[in-house]
Amino acid sequence: MTAIGELPERAMRSAILSLSRQPRVGRLATRLSLTRSMVQRFVAGETLVEALDALDRLRAAGRRTTVDVLGESVQSEAAATAAADRYLELLDALAGRGLDGNVSLKLSQMGLDLSPELCRANVARVFEAAAATGAFVRIDMEDHARTDSTLAIWRELRAINPASGVVIQAALRRSADDITALIAERAPVRLCKGAYREPAAVAFPTKPEVDESYLTLLGRLLREGASPALATHDPRMIRAATDLVEREGLGRDRFEFQMLYGIRRDLQQQLVGAGYRVRIYVPYGREWYPYFMRRLAERPANVMFLLRSVVHEERRRPS
Ligand code: FDA
């Protein structure tokens, strides 16, 4: 059943996610200085140098990190190859600076929509470079149309770098079956709720259903999974995990929590203080538009905050 009050919120979320797929709006947004301060909350900078500084700060605060070079749905072979090159540069910099060797990438950024072979070759280059420096590579999960190919490409390339893993979205109806298969394969899984607009045929349409699915999958991963990562800022999910771990004496080093850069820093700190492993997903780069829009969609209050700062800036402008 749909809760009253959930409908306008779902409509707003759906509208924002639809805008996130409009490259023309994206080009306009990236030119506007108005959105910059809000973007800075979620993105560690536009350059590698800025990202490295953010990583130093997070390390000093006891956080682990995984770095994402922003970019997705590339339109040309050259852009896909350049994206893989940027990951090689990043891995080199992480190793050179003695930082956490852990990166996250998207297959549509590596050319999946142009050609699976091109994508495979690009990801293989990143996996090889990561293996050479002992780094871990997580393949992010995009919308449901890419789930099968994402899992297939990871399964194929896992031999190149066993220190690699995938992401499962609790929102998808298929995820319980995927988790069963991945647990049997001893696959490192990151569990998230799912950030994409999906049809009800493949995904649970309401938040209570997604949360229920997350709780079920979380329990299975904690008990049977290989180094699971629980990616959520939801205190209810986090409490369920810590309660289970304490109740069943599972060991805090068997899993980690993961959160996004700039979100619920209080909770990050609390968990680190309580002795849990916490890894922060740190995105950087110029192509922040779709990532930023997904963060807005997750919390309508972010849109109000953005609108207020736009009005504020407009008022301060000399007329
Ligand atoms: P929920 O949306 O219920 O939010 C719980 C609380 O968290 C909110 O009440 C608020 O306090 C805070 N919060 C959440 N989002 C916020 C925001 N944007 N701004 C401010 N506060 C916010 N998705 C995907 O489809 N594929 C992927 O590969 C990944 N990868 C990934 C990695 C990591 C490390 C994280 C943390 C998340 C992802 N996601 C993802 C995104 C994920 O699917 C989901 O959209 C967000 O994490 C929001 O869901 P929560 O679990 O936080 O719960």
C-alpha cells in the first residue's frame, strides 16, 4: 500500500531522475555557478588533486575510501578509453601517495552502451592496473537494463583481479536470487537500496517494500556473505545490522558500512567511534550532473535547500 504523502515525494523524485538523463539540462546546470556550492557538498572536487586532498582528510578522520571518477553513459569510444585512462592515473596516484587502493566505476562509463567488447577491454585494463598495486575495484550497479551485463562482465574479469566486487540493489525484485548466486560464488557484494527510476515490473515501487527487501538481504549477507559492504545512511538499516552483529557475535571486521561523501557525516563519525569499519564513496570530476541529480532525488529536502540558495544568490546579485 502507498503511504499518503509518499505520492508527491515519488512524483518529485521521478521528475528529478528524469532530468538526470537529459544531457542538455546537464550542460546548462554545469555552466551555472548557482549550483556549485550545493555540488561541492556531494563531490570532492573537479580534479584529481582536489580529490586527493579530500582523501587525506578522510583518512585522518579514520574513514576508508573508494574513489569514483565521475562519468557515465559515454557516447564515443574515445570517451570510454579516456575514462579508463583516468582510472589508471587515479590508481597510480593512490599508490604513490599511500592512500586506500579502492576505486568504484560504472560500465556505461567504460563504453557498455557502445560495445560490450570495448567495455570489457577498458575494464580489463583497470583491473590489471589495480591488481598490480593491490587495489580493489567495485563495479557500481546502474539501471536494471544493465544488471545482467554488469554481473556477466564482472564474472568474466574477476580472474584478472579477484579483489573486485559488484553491487546489488534491494529495490530490484530479482536481487534475492542474485544474492543467492553471489553468496555461493563468495563474491564481495555492496548492498544499496538503488538510485534509479525503475518500472514496477522489475522493482518494488514503495519505500517500505525496498526497506523490507534491504533488511532481508542485509541479514543474509552478514551471515553468509564474503566481506559484504552495507551502503546506506538509513539509521534503521544500520541499527538492524549492528543489532544482528552483536546478537550473533559476528565480528565487526567481517563487513563494512559505506556512505556517500558529504552525507550523514555525524553517523559516519559515530560508527567509526563505535569501532565499525566505514568506507566513504568519494566522487570527483567535471561530469557530476547525473550523480548530483540522483543525490537530489534521494532527498527532496535537498531540492528545497538548492532552491533557497538560488533565491538567496539572486537577491545578492547587483541589479
Ligand atoms: P534512504 O534513501 O532511506 O535515506 C536514509 C537517510 O539518509 C535519509 O533520511 C537522509 O537522512 C540520508 N540521506 C540519504 N540520501 C541522502 C542525500 N542524497 N542527501 C542527504 N541525505 C541523504 N545506488 C545504485 O543504484 N548503484 C550503486 O552502485 C550505488 N552505490 C552506492 C555506494 C554507496 C557507498 C552508497 C552509500 C550508496 C550507493 N548507491 C548506489 C545509492 C543508494 O542506492 C541510495 O540511493 C542512497 O544510498 C540512499 O539510500 P539510503 O540507503 O541512504 O536510504
